[in-house]
Amino acid sequence: MAAARLDAALWELHRPLQEAPDGAEPTFAVAPARLVKEVEECLNVENVEVTLARARLFRNEHPPDLCRWLALSKSFKILETPRTTVLKEMAKYIKKRGAGPHTLTAFESLRLVLEGRGHATARQAAASALRELFKKDKDRVISGEQWRSLSHKCVDGRVEILRVIAEAFVT
């Protein structure tokens, strides 16, 4: 049941972005904040199976995943708050369960948010998610050089990411 609710919410988040003409604001049948809340409830309250949840968050074709939604929604001001909520939810999920085989995909999506010129709160949430991803990346799927490169490009998340990287490579 939770998986079906999660898929339905993801479809409803993506559909308006796919159907909107280029440059036009998307029109949602259900408020994006409500859809994001539905995703949160499915992941946390109903505890969707870990493999399914990771796929829906980081790498899924049908319905499209939340990483793809973050990339598509970055230019719409009406989606700033839902994007921040999604990023915070990703940080919590990564902290609790990691990204598993989708670590690199999660890194790339979060990197794009952090390097972007969007909402400062969204960038801070992305930095938090990246920090948790770094802590969970025990196999070092993402190289130290990728992390250092990211920390030099990002202004508001830079200090925190550098501190976490330094701690990890020193220990």
C-alpha cells in the first residue's frame, strides 16, 4: 500500500513539470507541499522497503525519482519550499539508511543543487544531505578528489563539507 502511495505522489510531482510548456510555470492538481508530505509519510511512517525507497529517491525510471525532480524543478520559484523539504528528507533518509548502490547518483544530484544559484535554504539542505552521504560512503564510491572539487565550488556549504572531508581523511 505504501509503495503505491509513494509512486502516485511521485507521478503527481513529475507530471506538471513534464506537461508544462517550456518556461511556463507548472500547474499542479495537488499542492506540491502536500505531495512531498505524502512522500515523507511513505518513507518514514509506513517504512517502505529499503530497496524500493532508495530507487524512488535516487534512481528510478517509472515513476521518475526525486533526484530527477530536483533537477527539473530548480527554476520554479513556487517549488522552492517543497524542494527544500525533499532535500531535508533525503538527508534524513541517507543518515538512517544510506544510498546504497545509488551513492554516486545521489552525489551528482545533490552536487547540482549545492552548486546552483537557487534558494539558500535548499543549498544548505543539500549540504546536509551530502555530509550524511559522505559519512555513509564507507566504500569510497565517491573519490576524495570529487569531494574536494565539490567543496571548492560551493560557497555556503564549503566550510562544513571541508570539515567533514578533513575528519574522514585524517582518521
